[in-house]
Amino acid sequence: SAVISQKPSRDICQRGTSLTIQCQVDSQVTMMFWYRQQPGQSLTLIATANQGSEATYESGFVIDKFPISRPNLTFSTLTVSNMSPEDSSIYLCSVHPDNTDTQYFGPGTRLTVL
Amino acid sequence: EDQVTQSPEALRLQEGESSSLNCSYTVSGLRGLFWYRQDPGKGPEFLFTLYSAGEEKEKERLKATLTKKESFLHITAPKPEDSATYLCAVRSNTGKLIFGQGTTLQVKP
């Protein structure tokens, strides 16, 4: 398994500002993912962040809005830029350890944009 | 198009009243079906992985089964602490997890 921590756990931000979310894993993993979960909805994949390569974004998500860093095998950041109230969601970091088919999730960051 | 549909959306049970949650899927090349539990304000917690039709997995009061088109999560004699949202996801040939909308279970004492 993998133990994942995220910072901050929650934040309230003003429209037009940016927030960077950190994700730390207790073991080295190649594949990391960022998801969004809007209120009352299921999980939507934002991007895949593999160490050593550029993040791959899903349809509807762009790098200018959600820049991602992956400096090493245990850490990643997701920035939500120029925020609007529609960005209010839970943002989840997830990893797929190399030696398993299972994907594990962090506790999430609850973002509210006013 | 790969798709996952869960039913019902919400389920209310009395403590001890057994029931099942359904997850129907269409996917190009199933590379695993996953069940997660999510408590309010928390990230999904992994429960089971199933790979092939006929496979079953059990954990305490939960049992997951898989056919070629759907999976069931059976809950036997549930307790209030089983109250949560249960998410089903499939991994296709693309390697990505595709989630259903979830079933929110409430177990009343």
C-alpha cells in the first residue's frame, strides 16, 4: 500500500488568486494522478504526473489553469490558477505503486473559492 | 466509450438488513474492477480489486463479485459504521481509472 498526505487539507480563497496543493507519498512511485471531485459528484481525472516527463492532461483541463510539478518520485504539486467559484471542489492526489494494480488516494484538499 | 454506472444512487438500510450495490460497466479491455469506500470529507479508501468473471473477494461484512458486465457489493448484516459512499471504478486498456457516480449508503441503528 501507500500512505499519502496532502497540504493544505482545506482552504478558502478569493476569486482570481492561485493555490498550490502539495502531495507527499511514503514510498517512491512512478505514476501519480490528480483528481477533482465536485460537490456531490464522482472523481474526474485532471492529469497524470509521471516523474521525468511532462504531465498529461485530460480533455477539459489545461496546463495554464492547473500547472503540475513532479520533482521526484515521492512528491508532486498541483496549482489551481486564477480561481473562480466553479473551482470549488475536493482535489485528490492518487498514486499507482509500481508493484501493484491498486491505486491509492490521499485525504484530499477541500477548496472553497469566494 | 468506457462507462461505469452504479445503482442505486442512495440506499437506506436498517442495521442488520442485508443488501447489494450494483456496478454496471462497459469497457474496452478490462484490467481490473475496483471498489472504494469514501467517508464524507475524506479520500477514497481501497476495498477490493476483481479481475475476471466469477471472482469473489470478502472483507468483514462486505463481499464483491464480478460478472462480464457488472459487479455487486454485497453487505451482510450492516452496521451504522458501514455508512459511507461506495465507489466502483474500472481500469481499461488506457490504464486510467473510470469511476461511477457512487452509492451513498446509510445504515440506521
